[in-house]
Amino acid sequence: MTAELVRGQNHTLPQTRLEIRVSAGTPVVAGATLGDERGTVRGIEWIAHPGSPQLPGLEVSQQAAADHRLAVDLEALPAGAHRVTVLLALPVGAGGPVRFGAVPAPFVAVTGLDGTEIATFTLTDLDAESAVSALELYRRQDAWKVRAVGQGYAGGLAEMLADQGVTDPAALAGSIQEAVTRGLARSVAPPPPRTPEADRVRHATGSADHRPTEPPPAPEPPEPLADPATTGPAHTTQPHTAQPHTAPGPAAAGASAAGPSTGGPINYAHPRRQHAAPPSPPPAAPPAQPGQPAQPVAGDATGWSMDERLYNQIWGMFEDLARAVAAYRSAVDFAESRMDQELDRALSDPRNRIGGAGDRAREAARVKRDELASRAREALDRDLAQLAAEAAVVEPALPAAYAGWGNPVWHAHRIPMEIPMALRIGDLHLPERTDLRIPLLVRLPLERGMWVDSGRTASEAAALMDTDRLRRLAMETAVAHAARLLAVYPPGEFAVHVIDPAGSAAGPLAPLVEAGVLAGPPAAGPGGVASVLAHLTRRVDLVQMAVRARAADSLPPDLDTGEQLLVVNDFPHGFDDRAVTQLRYLADEGPAVGVHLLMVADREEASAYGPVLDPLWRSLLRITPVADSHLADPWVGHAWTYEPLTIPPGSQVLEQVLTAVAAARRAAGR
């Protein structure tokens, strides 16, 4: 039973792996501090905040948001930590409210891994405060408890950190707010809910009565989909979009940097994002017959361009499929539960234990169960049929960046002059209808790197495959993704570097090498690994300094300010401790300044490094070279099957695309 706490009240925690969910109604900064037996914070290494979101046993959000999920594993906290204090603060300079008295009362819930609420606390009676200690988890006699605190600070984050005993709290508060400001500048809000016009297809089916009356909360960017196997402790959710944090379109960082010639700060804001409301979607096609649902229309969503309308429509299809299947599964579970209850009541009556009364009661309960399940399946089939009809219309209309390799649009593809909103990296489906595929889109520029899992333990299909064949397939998948990225960026604005320490990927890399589209030959051996990592680390350092100093014109003239992709094969082969540290640095700091990772690796083989690489795996979007059910959506937690994009047998589309990339570069003089 949930304990509804008031200020100062405490409650015993029945488990040590928890989630702390925050709902504030307005973007807030969420963080946490660790305290010793006296409640003292020993240093900044005991503080989790958006600029440093992970500690042993603790993970917080990386940006301001209206909803947060903080992951806590009390058994994994550093030695000597006896207290976890959850802190909330309003972001400074974001144009929003400056005091908690002007926003709805924040709500905080401590839940188990299954989402069951253990204790809740509503932070009322706040006024001029812009920061607040929401609650604390503390140890008492080998047992953990939660206490509702609700202590507000009119002096903001700095005053609250000072009260926690932090040295130089003003400087730390400034760095936290700076990290939040960078996150707000890079982030793109999730697509808007479907308007009545854009959702008319679903409403016209007449089966919407079994769906939730309110849409589920929008996922916190940038991770609408997550791999439960790689998230932090007790944290099974955000990509994304497909952001599926990577559903079919997780929000990602903004676009390409301005070159040194601009004379101003490098701008990583997405060039297509507008702040005004987008125009309404095009009118729907008329119903085929009176009383029938309207015919699906490609681009049937809000947006400034057809690409944005299609992106939002795909997002809406993903949401619709998730909700429809959730409603069906819930109805079936209810039918089973009701049958069990009726059987228990019938058999608890001694009069039904003789004669045929008990058998008749069982049969009646089963008939009711079957009737309810049948009605739920009929409603689901109607929704699935309408979604399939929409998918059949949308798929042929997709631009190359959203289309699969088998779509004819790739054969007529021309290298664009500006980057698209997103890129398709696979498909998603649920077991209720495996032929209904939703494109898995990731926003561009990439907010996080990707990891192609080459391990045989990744899935049942991988376990049945020969090891060498699986590794080759994983590298071919990485090459195909690199080619798609090269093909959707303007000439010269995207560079691909490859590390192949043992030279084992010569075959899969041949299309990239022969087309001459790589930034240099694949790096081999310890020297090659060190050279490429040093080059990209230097680029990250220089661009970061230029951004902070607002001095883009001070960048060296030979520095390539375009987006960079590092493809790493067979990690950790050929990597020493220094190289591993550099790779982790690129994974953490690179995406914000246009350096991204695409790794091909078996996590089992990297286990020799121990838990030091866990943050690396969690920072990457895991995809597989074979179908695998490892992605969970942020609404109802469905296990979605990821299907990698495949090139049709005998097709030369990959070679044609790379030839077009090379020709566009020559024409542009790059």
C-alpha cells in the first residue's frame, strides 16, 4: 500500500533498487547528493547533477524536464554513504518561472522496479523558493527509510548546496546551470500529440473507447527507448524515438556547427526548428463509404514541412500501436483475473462441491473469459488493420532518410544541401502483428552513439549463428549505417573515421574504402588506434573551448567543424587503458560538439575491464545485426522487437549511394 507522506514523515523502504519519479508541471533540474553518517557531502564526487549524472548506485537526468526518473541502487552506493538527498531547482535564464510558488506543486514518488509506488510526497506551501530538498533516503540500523523533507531555498541552488556542506557552492551551482542551459539549447521537444484532424483515422474506427482517455506522458528526451540490459541501476527506461529515451524518433542534439568564418559562436541548434506553432496538417481524404473510416493520408500530422509531418505521423503510429496493444493485453489480463475470482467464489461455496454445480460454474467463468478476450481481440484487430493501412500509405511516401534500403527512393537519391530531421536505423514491431513495422528513427545530429552488439548472447537468433558470421554481419550493419549518414548530410559536412585494430573487417569495409569516402584509411594496430583517438579528442577539446569562450573564429583553420563519426570494430581488441579512457571521453563529451561513436563490440569480451565500461555501454543506443526484443517504450514498457535494415539480396544500392556521395564531394571540391 502506498504511503502518502507529509513533510517530516518517514516510511520504511522494502527494497533497495528503486526509482524516484518527479512530476513538476514545468521543467526543473533534478539532482541528488550523498551524505555520510552526519549528512556531510564529502565532495563533488558525491553529487549527481545534469553535468555529471552518474554515481555508483545513482543516476539522474541530464537536462531540465517536467518529468524525471532517478535510478537508485542503495546497495551499490559508495562506502560510507548513508543518505541520498533528492534536490529540485528551477533552471536559470530559461524564460520560465523563477519561484516554485508560481508553478504546480511538484510531486515525488518512490517506486519499485515494476512501477509500484512505495511512498509519495507533494511539495506544497512553496513560495519564493527556487530550489528545494524534496526528500531523502537514509540508513537506520541496517534498514533504509525515506523521509519527506520539502525544505525550500529562496537563494536557489547555491544556497541549497551550501546547506548540504558543499565547498564553493556558487561555482558548482553555476556549472550545473550551465550544463542545463546547454541541454536546453540542444534538445528538441518530442512531437506534439496528434491533433483531432491528424488523429481522425483512429477515432473514425469506433474502437477508441477501450483506450486511455488521456495520452501517456511524453517521453523525456533524448531517450524514449532504452535497453533494460544497459541502463543504470534500477533504471529500465530514455530512444528514443525508436528516443524506442534512442520510439520512432528520439529528440536529439541540434544541427551542424557554423564554420570558423562565421565569426560568432558555433550554433548547434537544429536549423529547422521553429518556435511558432506549425501549420495544420493537410485535409483528410474523404471516407470511402458513409460510416467508414477516412482513408489514410501520408503526412497526416502537424509540421512545417512534409518531412516533419511524416516524422510526427510515424511517432503517432508508434504511440497508437503501443496503446492499442496495451489496451488489449490489459483486457485479456482482466478477463483472466475475473475468471479466477469467479472460480474462487464458486468453489468456496460447499454446495458447489457436489453434483455438477462446480463444473457448470467453471464452464460459465471460462465462457465469460473467452467472450471478453474475443471482444478485446476484435477491437485490437480493427486498430491494427487501420494502422497497417496507414503504414502502407506512409512507407512509399518516405524520403530517403526515413526509407528502408528496398525503397526505390534510394535509387534516385541526390545528396541534400541540408540535413534531414531524422534517420531510419531499423524497424520495430510487436508479437500481436509482426508484419506491422514502425520505422525506428533517430534525430539528427545524433544525440548519442550507437553500439552494434556482435555478441552471441545478445539474443536467441545470435546464439544460433556462427561467431565469425555474426561479427561480419555486425560490421556490415555498421557500414550500412555509416553510408546512410554520409548520404543524408550535405557534401563535406560529415566525415567517417574507422578503427579496425586487427584489420579483420577489410571485407565489410570494402564499399567505404573503394568509394573513397572515409576520412582516412582504416586505422590498424596500437599506433593507428592512438592516432585517430588523439585527433578526435583534440577536436572535441578545441570546439568545447571555442563554444565556452564564444570564439568560433579562434579555431585552427585546418579543423574540420563538420560532424564526425568514429566506427570502432572489435572493441576492446587493440585498446590499452589510455585508449579506453579516450573512447569514454568521446562517448561522453563528443555528441555535444559533433563527434559520435558507432561501435561494433561484444560486451562479454570487454568484461576484463570490469564495471569501468558500464557507463560507456549505457551511453550508447544498442542495436543488433539480427532481430532482437531488447527495446522498451517509455509508456507501457512493451518489449519491442528491433529489426535491422537489410540490403535486398543482389542489390547494388549501397555502392550506388556511396558513388553519389563521392561524386557530390568532388563537385563541391571537398
